[in-house]
Amino acid sequence: MQDDAAGLTEELAARAMALRFADLPAPVVALAGQCLRDMLACALAGAADPLVGVLADLAAEEGGAGHATLIGRDARAPRMAAARINGAAGHALDFDDVNLAMPGHPSVAVLPALLALAEARHASGAAVIEAFVAGYELQCRLGAALAPGHYDGLGFHATATIGSFGAAASCARLLGLDPARAAMALGIAATGAAGLKSMFGTMCKPLHAGMAAETGLRAALMAARGFTSRADAIECRQGFAATHSPDFVPARAQERPPGGFHLLANLFKYHAACYLTHGAIEAARRIRAQGMKTDEIASLTLTVDANSDRVCNIPRPQDGLQTKFSLRHTTAMALSGIETGALASYSTANAADPALVALAARITLRLQPGLPPAAGMLEVTTRDGRTLRAEHDAGIAATDIAAQGRRLEEKFAALATPVLGEARMAALSRQLAGVATLSDIAPLMAATAPSP
């Protein structure tokens, strides 16, 4: 154990258990509500994905008390099964939010666990927000301490691994555990956290979010009943940090993020693909907006951070899911005017489209170390000798939270209406707008089922 790491697990647990809703700045409360809205929208739309059907069918076969709503489905399930299924649904489309401090998808790892527990306990909206922020901040602190080797080097999917700690902390906070029991929950999560980046482009990637939610919820419930682990599970010899990162710097977990909250750096998705493709997609959209037609292109060069190679560089995707992890193909889609925010765009037909395949094959991909992780720079030379350039860094969070909220309302309507219908979508949207004032979160969760 590093000398400066002593007591880190207990410190993180104590910090999370000490967080109070009354102490949260208004922008943080607003952002937490936006995270909830966005996760529910993604889960509603993702609930019909075949991978979610497999998980729901298995849960139905196992049986058990239906304490929690399965978002977007006419069914209920035990809390841990609901956390697993709703987490997978929320990540099935790869359309959910991101924080580069983890680095990964923070809300979909935490909220499915927290909501399953909160619904069963009839917790208030304020209690949910308080617990969510507690877990969100802890997972970002831990992710920062393990970066970059945990994700970039060793290939762990931080949404699955680090997210397990966030889910455990959130559920521990909602349960009102003291710091000692919360540290036990983190230790239980540490020994259960798993997920490989090599699974990107398969059904296992969405499953990772469900695994994190289930692992965290189970850890908190076990700790509440006196189950023991280690109070130094993160920093101890052969603990989580030692076995999961070559770059463990415990001081990074203790640093104050800009504005005091990692949540202020939350990044929402408006393209239904891996977040590291978003810089390239936006650059391509800007070039197309200059009037460039694809038949005018002589050559293309796309420059991104070198670490994208191990995340979203499937050179020739075979289906819609693989397309979400293909820098070349998503760039070709954007250059061709295909709506990359539309779920239907990520299809086997578009993956095999001859024009898109040919355009993607012409893109020279430059993997340059040290660039911002979500930035993309595109240079296009036309057949008549013109050169067009555009770049975009998708890793910069919005500063106008109200404007971001309006954009997320539009995304919510687009994803939720096909599942709920317009009237029920609008009613749920109104509940979400006042989530911090709700005395009981259970009616809101019930409203996410397709039938009244």
C-alpha cells in the first residue's frame, strides 16, 4: 500500500455519507435531475432491445417479489434483477451520459440500482438526488485516482468496474449507513466489480452497466445486514487499486474538481454512438454544413487521440451495434447527412450500405497521442483542390444548464414517446421537472411502464 493511500476507502465512504441535499448548489441539483431524465429516456428506448429481453426472461424464470419497475416493460422484478435489467436497458443504445473523470458512463451505473432501492423504500426525490450525487462524486474520484491505466492500459470498462463503487455508495447513502458500514459496502463492491473493454460492440457492453448497478446494490444491502469485507479494499496490498491500475495516484481522489463537483463536468450524448466518436461526428457535420458533397471528396484524414484505437476503431462494422464503435463509419454517416442521433440509423443496412462502406474505407485515421480524448479533427480535400477543415472537442461540458435542459427535454420526448405515447410521456416529463419535490419516487417509476 502506498503511504499516501492509507485510509482512502474510509475517507471516500465518509465523504459520500456526509453529503446532504441541503448543501447542494442549485446547478448540481438541476444537473442531477437532467441525469435522471436522460437515463430514463435511454432506458425507455433501450427496453425493447433483444439483450434486455434475454435478461428480463431470465429474471422472470427465476421469479421473486416484484419490488421494482422494469423501465419500458410491462413487468416488475426483485430489486437486484431490476437494477441489472434497467442498467442494461439504459446502456443498450450507448446514448447515455459520460464523465471523462471515470472515464465512463456515470448515471447508468448508479441510477438503476438507486431507483430500484428507492422505489421499494418509497424514498423522496430529494433523497434520491442526494444519494445519486454522493455515488456520482465517489466514482469520479476513484476513476481519477486509477487513470489512465485502468481503462486505457489494462482494458477495464470503468462503467462496470468503477460504476460498481458509485452504485454501492449511492445505495449506502439512501440506506443511511454510517461511514464504517459504507466502507464495507465499497469493499464488497471491490471484490465483485468486473467488465472488459474488449466486449465493446457486443451485448456484454450494455450488460456491464447492469452488472455495476446490481453489484453496487447487493454490496450496500449486504453491508447493511452486517456482511464484512475490508475497510481498505481500494488501497490495501493486492486490493482493487493494486490489481486494477498501474497508475494509482490516491491524491487525485482527494482533489477538488472545478466548481467543487465532478457532476458539473457531466457530458450528455446527442449522437447514439460511443462518445469518443462525437468529436469526429461534429467535425464532419460542420464540413457538410459548408456545402461539401460526398461525391466531391478526393481524400479524408481524421485525427483523434491514440487511445480511441482501443475503444471505437472497428474498421468494418457488421451491424448497428458495431457501427456505434466505428470512427470511420460514423464519420461517413455524418458526412452523408445521416442523422446520427436517430436510433434507426444504427442498422445492419447502414453498416452494409455500399456508399457508406466505400466512404469510410477512404478515411485515413491518424491516432495521435496526447489529444483531448473526445476531440476530432477532420480534413477533407476535394477533387477540385479545395481543403476543408473542422474540429470539435466533445469533452467540454455545457455551461448553460437551462439550455442543456431544453435540449434534453427534446431528446426525452423523442425516445420516450414511442414507448409511452405522447400524453403519458408529457406527464412523466412534468414529474421529472419537479423530481426534487416529490415525496415518493415510486409513482414516477410506475409511470415508466408502457401501460397504466
